[in-house]
Amino acid sequence: MTQVIPGESEGIESTLRRFKREVSKAGIFPDMKKHRHFETPIEKRKRKAIAKRKQRRRRSST
């Protein structure tokens, strides 16, 4: 769980910016998007196959 404690003279904008940075470092948003709705086993297989193809394409081009 990400937690940010504001400093004594720190403004709310900078605290919020720090919080957003910590959340993105922790990888919470991709995980949240992934669990937003139920994914059937067929959809899961399709998504994994597409990811595998993209990964292979990246390896061959480098």
C-alpha cells in the first residue's frame, strides 16, 4: 500500500505529485485496470498470445 506523509511546509500539489509518482512506481494502475472486469479464459488466452507475439517482434527487431 502506497503512503505519502506531507511535510510541514509542503503544499498539497507537491504532495499529490509525490503520491502519483509512488503509485506509478508501485505499478498499481496497470493492476487496477486488469482487474476492472471479469476476463473469460478465452479472453485471457487471446491477451497472452498477443503479448507473446509483441514480445517476439521486439526481440527480432533489436
